[in-house]
Amino acid sequence: MAQWVSIQYVLLCAIRIEVGAITALRWLDVPRVVDGICASIIVTGSDPEPADSSMEEESDTRKINNSFLRDQNYATEADIISTVEFNSSGELLATGDKGGRVVVFQREQESKSQPQRRGEYNVYSTFQSHEPEFDYLKSLEIEEKINKIRWLPQQNAAYFLLSTNDKTVKLWKISERDKRPEGYNLKDDDGRIRSPSTITSLRVPVLQPMDLMVEATARRVFSNAHTYHINSISVNSDLQTFISTDDLRVNLWNLEITDRSFNIVDIKPANMEDLTEVITSAEFHPQQCHTFAYSSSKGSIRLCDMRQAALCDKHCKYFEEPEDPSTRSFFSEIISSISDVKFSHNGRYLMTRDYLTVKVWDLQMENKPLETYQVSFHFMDFIHLLNSLKISFS
């Protein structure tokens, strides 16, 4: 009983942080809940009030660091945040926007002299992840908007993350550099090539300290594998593969191979008029590298095992809550569509987000969710208006 109470507490905290967004789910560790709330305050651009006048100078510094967070009156559509993602330690928070930019925040180190700054996140790195493109074969414009970001587990001093727009997934390396080499034999201090006739002795280059520089480098580009828009990506626990998902297919990639992928789920019918549902999200199991789950627009979740077949057309478990015929309406399909699915840290539970609720599923119980939390139930009073204005999912 005590264990389930703690799970409820973590889930409710996650709902509290994500209030105002209806398409993202996060399982949070209890010690990092306060940090997550503080981070959401900074990301939305609202400045925390200084504790006293002695903090005025530091407040000004934070405003300079976060100068890209423009005033709401001057913000453009490209500045709208489309996805957020913490790394596994909670030390870094990455955000992607509609302009194709990725901004990485770093948590401030705790200080006994300034406890009020605990959990604040300042800008660590900013880079342009995707640019707008045009598909000339299909006469289709490809937006630069970042759909998903996923961190890879840290294995050395550098950080790695995956980011994707509608068609292309990129692997980024974020590293720090605080030293630079000096004393080259063939170059002078300005970087110009020296004449061989002026070289009279052999010098050994040395590393000199410099101001800390954070660099973001694109290491891999995974493209040309999806006909439809990519809606999710997920890194496998084996740290060697990941999946990318569009409306009808799930592809398996190796992080070291960019020119080919393997199709492991394909729900495209022979006749597109027979299409009744689309894939909305997919996620790898956090501990079992052969298990993954994907959700659909009909409100169902399928759990698949890659050991059974190369193409996972047949699921090993199927989660769906029976619909009450008395409550069925014109908007039933809209509000039942699942926008995101996440495993718990121990892999025992699944959390799904539909239009109105967050549901927790036990992997051992397929017929109904373990818990259901009403998150946006007040939208039902305005669902007719939202649908008529075509802003139901805005």
C-alpha cells in the first residue's frame, strides 16, 4: 500500500507540472518534483521574485542569460515551445520550439547561503537543430518545428540527445571546452600558415585555459525513412538502438547506422479507405530492450515483443477500456485518442494521456486502467465550440 501511495504522489506531481499542456507525459522522481516546477516557471518566461534587495544584481544576470525569452507581446509563432525533456538525472532540461531551435537549461548548484535559488535552471546551450526544407518530389514543405527530444544516458563527459521534426531525426553531442591548443609549428597565433623557411625549431603545442565554451555538434542524421510525419522517438535500454514513429509505421534504427532502418510495425491497409486508426506514440520499455508499446487514435495501447517476429503485426498484450454506450457521442473518438504513452521507471506501469484524462495501467491487467485522473474535464463544456472553431487540439 505504501508503495502505491508513493506512485500516486509522483503521478499527481507530474500532472501539476504539465498543467496547460495536453500532449506530454513525464514520470518524475519525488526528490526532483520541486526542481521540475521551478524549471517550468523559467521556461514559460515568468521571472521569480527576488527574495531581497541583495539578490538584485543576480536577478539582472539571470535576465541577461534568459534574454531569448522575449516579452509575450513580441514573441512570434517560432518561439512557441513544442516539446520539453529532462535528462535522466534532472540536471539538464531541453526544450524545442516551432522555429527548430533547441535550448538546453542547466540546474543551478545548490547553495546553503542561497537556498531560494535551489532548482532554478539557467541557459546552458542554444543551437539550431532543424531548418525548413522542401520536398520537390511531393511538392511538400517540411517544417522545422521540433516534435520530440530524447536524451541518451550519459556515458562520458559529453551529453547526447535525439531531436526530430516531421521527417528527420538528428543525434546531437553537447560538450564543454575550457582549453585550447597553442604553439603550432605550421601556424602562427592568428591561425595563418607559416612559411616553412621561417621554421627554425620544433615546438610542442600546449593547452592553454580559456573561457568555458559549450558546443553542440550534429553527429548523425537519420532521414528518408518516413512517408508520414514523425510523432515520437524513443531510445532503447540497450543504448544501441532507437525507434521513430509516424502515423502508420514504427522504424527501428541503430545509432551508428544512418542509411537504413528496419520496419517493425506497419498498420497501413492495402486500401487507405479501410484505415480506421493511426499510431500516435511509441515507447521502449525501460528495462527490457525487446519490449515496446505504441498507442493509437482509438484509445488503445499495444504491447509488442520483438523476439516473436521481425514485423510486430501481432501484439502480445492489448490495453483498452470498454466504452460505455450510454456516454457515446459525436466527440467520443476525439476525446479517446491517446496523445502520449510512458512507462514507469520500474517498467511495471504504463501512463497514457488522452484528451481529458491521464490513466495508469498495470501491465498485468489489460481490461481496465488501474487509476484514472480527470485532468481537463472542464473542456467538455466547450468541446462543441472548440470543434467548430477547429482548435480542438491547439
